Amino acid sequence: MQKQNKLTKNGVKLIKLLTSFLILGLFLFFAWKWADVALLKAGFLFLIQNPFWILAMLLVYGCAFFLRAFAWYLYVNRRISFQVCIHALWYSMFLNHILPIKIGDGVRIAFAMHDRKLSLDEATHSVIVLRLLDLLVLISFSGFGFFYFYGMISNQILLYFSTSIVFLAFLMFFSKKIKIGFVQKHLGMLRSVFYSRKGILIISLTMVSWVLEGIVIYGVSHAFSLELNYFSSVFINSITVAGQVFQILPGGIGTYEAMMTAVLIGREIDGGLAFQIALISHAFKFIFSYLVGIYAIIRSPFHWSELLKNRGGIKDEKCI
């Protein structure tokens, strides 16, 4: 049984790796076919010459992270400061945009533990649960977008969503029958939050935060005089970010552009224009991650010995 599970796990990893390279190959094809320096320059110049859009994108996109940080702050029952939550998120995003491997959530866990107010398993639990909630929200938005725009939901989205709902239902309604101490502890933490009004608030904050992220695509599309409505921007952002589970380069370079370009083309937008929008919106997110990451490093210097000390208990997940 153990050998079979290992083979299955290796098979899933292989399929994921092949998919990642296929998406990267799609990006290279798009770049070869539609790279247009003049059009790209025009888009950047529009934003530079219209600081309102840059300011709006910075403020609204930044608010998305404040909402997710506040959701985390509530989930851990305010046992760590809000400043720790937001700085940990910025550290995570910054590192995931400069390194070829994702260690962002490992840093979030270590960051949450640095004042000894959360244990390793509590910090790990909170990060994993909220990342899963992020993914569930993105999948939901993507599914509703497919249904709204195309009158259908893809089989993959439907499978992910239904599996998530069944899993959550199991946790909520049948978890009390599980007697394993470690599992019961963490399921109890889940129940204590999601059986309360606080759980509704956490879910709402997470949903609103991903709605706010649509501002980047919405703003960049206006740089090309493209009348893309905000709901479309949220849908495109959701499916693009959800697709980052297949990233193999820092910050999802290539994967992000390929996914967004493909979705924009599906919305009947010219391929060349779609590719430039994807490039500029991703460039904006890179710049934002560097700015807030450097700020977090200056305000809350992180001692890497804390991450190394707990490396045995921290296993970073492939995240959004």
C-alpha cells in the first residue's frame, strides 16, 4: 500500500510538472507570436501619464492584502499582532517573486511563531487553512465566471469545487467522531472559527480581497482603451491566480502570462492586446511585491535562524 501511494504521488508530481512546462511552452509561443514592444511601451506610458490609475491600483490592490491579513488576525484570535500578519504576507509575496522555489508560506509560519504566541502546529494550521480558503474562493469565482460568460462550468472547476464542499462538510459535521488527538485538535480549531460569526467574517473578508485584486486587470485594460467590466476582471484574475499552482519560475513568470492571455482571448480580445495586458499587469504585481517586501524587511527584520530552526516541521505548500 505504501509503495502504491508513493507511485501515485510521484505520478501526480510528474503530471503537474509536465503541465507546468506545457503552460510555459504556451507562453513562449504567445511571446513569439504577439510580443510587441511598441504596444507594450504605449500601455506603460498611459499608466505613467495617468497617475490616477496607478494610485487606484496601488490602493485597492494593497487593501486586498490588508483584508487577508485581518482575516488571518481574526482566525488566530488576535494572538499575534496585525502588523505581524501583514508583514508576514508581504515577506511571503516578496520571496515568492524572487526565488525559483516557493518558501513564502514557510516564512509566514515562522514569522507567526517569532514572538512565541503561536506554536508550530497552530501557525501551520492557520496558514494552510487560509490558503485553502483562498483557493476555494478563487475556484468559486472562476466557476461562476465560466457559468456567467459561457453558460457552463468546466468539468475541472466543478470537480475542484464539489470536492472542496464535500471535504468541508465532512470537517464540519463528522469531525467529532474522529478520536485521533492531533486531528481532533485541529478540527476543533476549525469548528471553533467556522461555527461562529467570526467564520462568516473571515470568509467575507477573503472573498472581498480577491474581488479587489481585479483592479489590476481592470486598470491595465483601460490603458489600452479596452472596455473590460470589473466582473470580467475579477473572473480573469481568479482563474489566472488559481493557475499559479503550475508555476515553476519566480512569481509565476510565464505561467501567469500564458493563463491570462488564454482567458482574455476566450473573452474575444485580440491575442496581441491580451498578451500586453498580461505582461503589464504581472509587471505591476512584481513591482508591488518588491516595494512592500522591502518595506516589511526594513520595518520587521526577519531572523532566518528561526526558519531554519523549525525547518523540520515546516513543509511549504505550492501556493497562490
